[in-house]
Amino acid sequence: MEAIENLLVMYNIPNPLQSDEIGKYADERFETLYKALVADGGKSFADALSVGVKIEQMDIKDLQEAISKTNNVDLKRVFNNLMQGSEHHLKAFSAQTSENQFKYGKMNQKGGTQRRARTGRG
């Protein structure tokens, strides 16, 4: 966020955020999306990982689009750095999702695994 805030100041652009409150956005569509993702991710550990994957995929798509629409070197640099971070996060979430699905077995509602998967015993 600091890099974006610096760009806003550098180019004298008003900050579109109306509040620092978590889940509050100037655009109601983002608030609706935020609430849906929190609800989905709160169901289980596996669902939280899936939401993490979804968020990073959306961020990468948005950043790719933003990069394609500008020739501003400062914006491209920051967008590329953010995209690199999202790619790392996506890889981490995806690895955890795959690991939990294939190595540990079915996830229970509290985010733990079935006893059989952890101990190798039924």
C-alpha cells in the first residue's frame, strides 16, 4: 500500500479510499465482494485457502490489465512488483491447497484433518 500511496502523492491524485476501516470501500461492489469472500473463507481452512487463491488470481488479472493500459514507468514498476507478490502468494496458497487435499486428506470444518490422515491410523 505504501508504494501506491507514494504514487498518489507523486501524481497529486486523491486517495479513493474513504476509510481505513477493514471491509469499507468507496465502491459498493468491492464491499459486496469483500463480504462474500470473508463469508466463504470463514467456512473452513480449505475454503480459506481457496479464497486466498481466488483473491490472488483476481489481483493478477487486474494488475495485468492495468499494466497493459499505461505507459507510465512508475506505475508499471509498482504494478509489476505487486503482481510478483501476488504470484508468490498464489503459489503459496495453491501449494497449501494441493498439500491439504492430497497429502492430508479431507479437511474438517475447523481446519484440522481427519485423525486417520494425521496419524496414519483409522
